[in-house]
Amino acid sequence: MSENREKALAHYRIERAQELIEVSERLLEEGYLKDSINRSYYAIFDTLRAQLALEGFDSKKHSGIIAEFQKLYIKTGVYPKEFSDYIKSAFEIRSRSDYDDMYIATRIEAETQIEHAKALVAAIEIHL
């Protein structure tokens, strides 16, 4: 992949992440907590993929994206270690929210995840 294509892809993914945050906020306002959590998770996921696009890396598995981001950017100190907690928490909450029939999402979880998504987007956007 050419450097220009990688940058264009990274910027596209960041724009998509920003859209997803807006959708997540609207869903939260309407009281659709599980859907809000899902959209804010995907905002985080697309943000990670945006950063990794600059490396020419992608994966069909969420775990692959998360592991590569952790290896290249968290463990090396490019981004603060707290981002690792944001990502792990978002993945776990989204999984429970999407797949556990009896899971009851809370407004605090949804709000917190949106704030974490915003923090990740803002930090990664600077590096792009």
C-alpha cells in the first residue's frame, strides 16, 4: 500500500470513528444504552484501525487489531497505558452488551465509553 493510500485510509477511519461517536451520543440521549455502547466501541475500534493503517496493518479479528495496537503503541509508550484499559473495557462491555441476553447496560457505562472513545480519537488524530 502506498503512503498516500495509507494516510487516506487512516483519515477515512478517523472520520468514521467521529461519526460513530455522534451516533452513540444520540442513541444515549434516546435511552438506547446497548446500541450506544456498540457504536462507541466501534468508534474505538475504527480509531485503532486508523492508526494501524499507517503501518499497513489490518486484521479481520478484533483481537488482532487490539493486540497489534497494544504492541506498537501502548507498550512502546506512544500512547498512555490508560488507553489500554479503555480498549479492554470497551471490548468487554460491548461483547457482554451484544451477546449476553441478560446483560443490563448502564448509562454510566455508555457515557464513560463515549468519553474514552473521544479521548482515543483526539489523541490518534494528532498523530495522523
